[in-house]
Amino acid sequence: MNNEIILKTEKLNKIYLRGEERVWALKDIDLTIKKGEFVAILGPSGSGKTTLLNLLSGFDKPTSGKIIFLDKEISLMKEKELQKIRSKYVGFIFQNFLLFPHLTVYENITLPFYFNKRKDKKEKIYEIAEKLSLISRLKHRPSQLSGGEMQKVAIARALIIEPLILFADEPTGNLDSENAFNIFKIFETLSKEGYTVVVVTHNWELISKFNVRKINLKDGKIV
């Protein structure tokens, strides 16, 4: 890890309206993330973990405060500008994998090329598949894979654009303990290779096995 700041927030707030009630999902979040860091956002259900991840990745906008990514204030950007940032720099991994069941593993991995109108890089696809032990699965469909393998495909899909930062929302929530450990081992390795990895999880026991920076949220605040 180096000292280059890749992402930071200043007095970040997110308020939702529930009828006439104002619900503070996040309150005055000041956060700095450096290139190559492996960061875990922890906290109980309803603490604001996923809300924070969605803000950091540009999928949602704050009520107030700043989000600065690569020295650009993305909290002020319009959706078209944010799409360009996400398609070039951001990889996102979901808990439920979000693979297309009618597509092969190879085709699922290449989806970002299709959506971003970029050329299919076969060498890169095979390189990532080799790294994640998916070579023998490239012609399979999701229904033929284990949960751990499906999550690896989701990681491969996120990596294919060669992002600067990876976000993962409860990526082991649907996995057994062995597969969960293996997925976090992949994240740890990616961090050592220079990727910035930000993971939302409630699994304190799993996190304790890795060298990861912990950010604990409670009631929308860092504690």
C-alpha cells in the first residue's frame, strides 16, 4: 500500500424521508481510503453499511457533504458523468452474484465490455480466469457452479475492466465458511497486487483472520 489517497469523504450525510420523519442513515462521515488498502465496513443491520458503500461507489448521492474520488468531487456529478467514472475505475461485487443464467461463465465475465462498448480482451479474460481457478468453468452456466464459483465469476466480471477500486456488498453472505474464507483470501491478494478493496460485511469472525482495516458503523456514525 502507498500513501496515495484514492477516495475520501467530508461531513457525509444521508437522510431518508419516512412520511414526515427524517431518518439519518449516515451522519458526518469523514473517511479516507488509500490506494491498495483492504477496508472492511462493519456494523449491525441498519447501521448504514450498504448506504455508505452505494455513496462511495457513485450509485447514490449524499444529502450533504463531499465524496472525492481521484481528486474529483463525484457527489456533484450528474449520472452521465458518474457512469463514465464507474465504467472506467469501479468494480462492484454483489451478495447475490447477479449472473445471467442463460450465459456461460465466459460471457458473464465479458458483460462489462458489452455495456461499455469496449473490445473483448480474450487474453485478459483467460488471465483473470486462471487467477481465480475458473479456466475449466468458462463454458459452464451459473446453474452448474457452486456458490463459491459463482462469486468468483462475479469477482472476475468486476476485475475485467481493470478498475482502480473494488466494492463488495456482503460478498460472503450466501457462502459457507470455507468458501467465505477463500473469497476474502482473494480480496487480500488483490489488495497486495495494488487494487483498493472495500468490503461491507457483518462477519467479525472472518475479518479477524485477515490484515484488513476495519471501519465500524453504528447508527450511521463511525465508532
